[in-house]
Amino acid sequence: MRAGVLALLWVAIAGTAPLDLTAGSIAVALATVALATWASLALMPPSGLHMTPVATLGYGLRLFGQSILAGIDVARRALDPRPLPAAGFVLHPTCLPAGSVRSAFCTTVCLVPGTLPAGTDSQGRLVVHCLDVAQPVAEQLASEEARFRRTFGGGGDV
């Protein structure tokens, strides 16, 4: 999977013009992709996320929609002359293992309107800053984590 992504990155940067597709350039591309794949796996071993193209595409489209809603929400709050609601922190217990799987989940949580992960507490719960603690943030986070685990198999009781 990583080799495929890195090969696509190579093509995006180098292009595919007919004059560029000589035996030498193909050999350099293959060697570079192989070396980059080896370095990637050595520096960041597989995390336990099991991505399938269809599920990943669906999740990506959902995140795109969430990012649009989050942007609109922030703009609305910035332009609203009324005082901001009570901002604060919400603790979210998670069964995702610490490390890259949890980090990937936290990256997606940033796109839930009005939320920003701020770390973990001593019990391993996510500390999430939210713009309005009166909103059902805890329920949104639980729903988002369940969707993440169904899509990527991110550990715990999937």
C-alpha cells in the first residue's frame, strides 16, 4: 500500500510525459520508490489500521463534509456579535491504543465542528477542547470513534 502511494507521489511530481519514460528514468523511479518504502516502514511500522479503498474513500468524503461544516461553524461564531457560549474541555474515554492509531483518530476529531483534541489525562482519556460545552460533544466523539473503528479497525472491540 505504501509503495503504491509513494509511486503515485513520484508520478505526480515527475510527470508521465512520453519523453520521460525511458528505461533509465523508470529504473530510478522504481529504486526510489523501493528505498522510500523501506525507509517509511523502518521509521513508522504498520499501525494496526486496516484500510480498504472503498471504506477509506467513504470516510474521506465524510471528513471533507465535516471540514466544510467546521469552517462554516467557526466563521459563524467569529461574525456573530453575541457573546460566545461557554467553551471548555470534555473528557472522552477511548479504547484506541496510544500511538499512531489514536493520533489518526485525533486528526479526524479536529474536523468535528467546535472541537480540538488537547492531549490525554492520567487515565488515558482524550481531553478535547470544545467551543460550546452545552453541545452534545461527548456523544459526537463516541459516534465518531465508533465510525473510525468500523472503517479502519483501529483496535479495541471493533
